[in-house]
Amino acid sequence: MSSALAPQLRLDREARSRLTGHRSAVVWLTGLSGAGKSTLADRLEQCLHARGLHTYLLDGDLLRGGLNADLGFGAADRAENVRRVGEVARLMADAGLIVIVALISPFQLDRQAVRERFAPGEFFEVHVDVPLAIAESRDPKGLYRRARAGLLKDFTGIDSPYEPPASPELYLPTATLSPDEAAAAVFEHLRAAGLFSG
């Protein structure tokens, strides 16, 4: 084998950051269904992409239809759902991306387990908060209505609890913030944390 093809030291995040021009990280959006996580994630990704930053969005609804299609909504399956998404997010962050995760992820213990897979400054938990009554009023898929009627079991906020983050990096009350305002708040937080400049 020629020396040009000889195995080199494994590329690390720092090497990839030099190539992309920014640090990689995971922005973990958690909150009730209807809180605005997916809308915020989309606006944030557009904002970051427009500035030339390398991103990827992992949306819980889409992942439930593919990677996690075999999982239900009991406590054990919810924990596995969060674990899998956390591992995918970690791999993508290792590849140099700013990964945006929009996932209800209702239990503190599961979110903490994901956080522990990252070095300090690589994981940003964002609590996308809205009162339950407003989340129910938004309900575009009729999930709350079905849960209230007993047709959907283990639904977060109705017959399964949501444990809000005790100390998230960012708290966003989306009953009073527009999606653009919320995205701008996350963007500024990431810039202030040194993920990118400009």
C-alpha cells in the first residue's frame, strides 16, 4: 500500500469544524405536542443555513415513521425513541453539523442521558413551552381530541406526564413569542455560546 493511502489518524470534530467554519452541536427542542417545536426547528434551520452553516433537522414525527417505526408510546419505547435520536444526533454532530432535534422527549431522565453523551458546550436543551390549553387549541392533527376521547393512550400532557427541563440552556414561551422571534433567540444564544461568529 502506498503511503498516500496509509491509514491516518481519525478525523475529529475540531478538524471538521475547521472545514465548516463553525463548531458542531445539538440543539434539542423539547415541549408538548403543539408547542411549536417543528415550526421553530424549521425557522432556525433556515436561519442557520442562510448564513452558510451546516445543519440537519431531526423531527420526531418523521423519525417515528422511519427509524423508530417499530416503537410504541409506553415509557420504555419513549425512552428508546429518545436514545436512538440522541445517538443519531451525536453521530451527525461528530460529522461537523449543527443538529436541530424537535422531539417531545417528555422525561427528564431520558433527556439527561442524551446530554451526558456530549461534552460541555455541545448540547443545548431548549424548552419550547406553551400552556396545555393553547397546545390543545392548536392541535392540527386532532391528537389531543383523540386522547381526550380515550382513543389515544399514553398521550403526553393528557394521560402521560411531561417533565419540563429543570435548567435548560434556553426557555421559550411560545404563547407570546412568534416563530421568528423564537428562532432569533436560539440563533443569538448559539452565537453567544461561540458556535459561530458574524
